Amino acid sequence: MRILITGGAGFVGKHLAEFLLSKNYMITILDQFSNSTKEEISYLLNKGVTLIEADITKLKSLEQIKEFDAVVHLAAQINVDASILDPDYTMKVNVVGTENLLKICIKNKIKNFVFASSAAVYGEPKSLPLTEYSTIDSISPYGKSKTLMENLVKDYSKKFNLNCISLRFFNIYGIGQSEEYAGVISKFLKNIDDNQNLTIFGNGKQTRDFISVDDVTMAIENAIIHLNGKIGDCYNVGSGHNISIKELAELMIKISGKNLRIEYGSKKVGDIQHSSTSINLAKNQINFSPKISLKDGLKKLLKSSS
């Protein structure tokens, strides 16, 4: 099966390419290398991955997208802080770029499309756990862009008879997450490596559902396998468990065995306070069931950095 991964040189993209290669998929990465380099994916190219260098915001540069069985669309501006500073750029990359990809899929008869959405579409939850039927109320331009992208995917799926799934990822962590787009786990990891105290923005009571990138890649393959007949269906992809940021910091310090403290800073603008999800729909409809506990995932991460 021939798979195109947009944003394939990014954190999730590299893990996904390697995982799908191990399952004997034929992989092509599309990237413009604005936040990565070709050298970073040289090991994938040496394993037979093909590269298309293109900008999703420029429709003409996507003409090379032909003869694929499915597109996995990961390419995006994913930094919430950057989206607040420059919402227009975020909308251009995320919304215009997604529509360009969908247009090319229609033109070149590619019928299968998996889109990487985000829990950010929900904004501050009215009730927990979040389900796919919870209120959509984004509080950042990034979250709003993901909502618009989901709507595009659903509209194109209905109008042009495409098989489409949107996966709403919760807080992904894992080996190789870039500093620019690092989540709180990666930032805590850097502090631990540098023997510095861990800084929490806010009171530390805010909660998150963290999911290993290895479970995310499995969820994406499951979406590919179960694409047929889906018309932009959305699925929450998390661990199904949440933890407070203070508890997370304490756990990482304990695993590291270092004598570090927790410090507190001002709450960040656009930062959601609480997040917890039900993954029942994904379990039932795309056979997704995460395998890696947060504690085991953190142990692996801390071991890899030592």
C-alpha cells in the first residue's frame, strides 16, 4: 500500500514513517523543511522512503502527489503560542494547505485521507471526559484552525465520496520531539537533563491526557485500515487517563532520581485548564487501544536521554 505522509519530517511523521515501513507499506514523505532538515530523515531515505519537497500552501507545488492509496495529513503549524502571535499564518498553513491537499486528491483520484486533528478543538471543556459529541469551542487560533480543517475534510468527503477520518490527538510525547513544538513532557525532560528545576506555568492543578507517539502511530494505521465508508468521522486519540501537571512533574523527578524542585510561573494565555477523554468510539470503530502506560513511556523517554 502506497502512503503519502505530509509533514513526514516532523516528530510524529518520522515515527509514523518508520512504523509503517516495518509493516511493509511503501512510504513517501512530503515536507518543505521549514522546521526540519533533510539530514534528519536521511535514515528513512536510506531505508527506501521517497521524498517530495513541496509547500502545501501552494497548490501548484502539489501536482507531484499522484498514485497513492492514502494520504496521512500531518503537516501543520502546531504551535499554540505562535498561532496567537500570527493567526493569519496559522490559518494559511493549516486551512488553505488542507484544502489544497484535498483538491489534489480529487484531481488525482486519491480516495483515502487521514487527518491529524487535535483536542484543541474542544477548548475549555464544559464537562469531562470529552467525547466526540462534546461541544466544540476552541480558545486559540490553532484550535480554531483545526476545527475548520475538520469541517473541510468532512465537506470534501461528502461531496466527492472520499474515505476520510479525523483523529483528535491529545498530548503526544515521545523520543525526538523538537524543542520548538515540545510539549510539557519534553520541556521537563530538558530541565532534568540540564539538572534544572522544573517550571510549571499556573498552579499545576491543570490536567492533561498524555499519549505515547508509539500509540499514536498505531492509531493512524488503524485509521488507514478502517477508512472505507468513513465520511470525515472524528475520533479522540488519547490514553483515556489524565494526570495533573504537578503530578507529572513529581513523577518525572522521581523516575530521574535527581534532587530537583518544582517552580511556578504565570499561567499562559490560551492554556486549557483541564483535559480528559473517552476513547470508546475509537476502540469500537477503528480498534484503537493504547498499549503504553504513562509511567512506562516516561521511563523509556528518560532512559533515552541519559
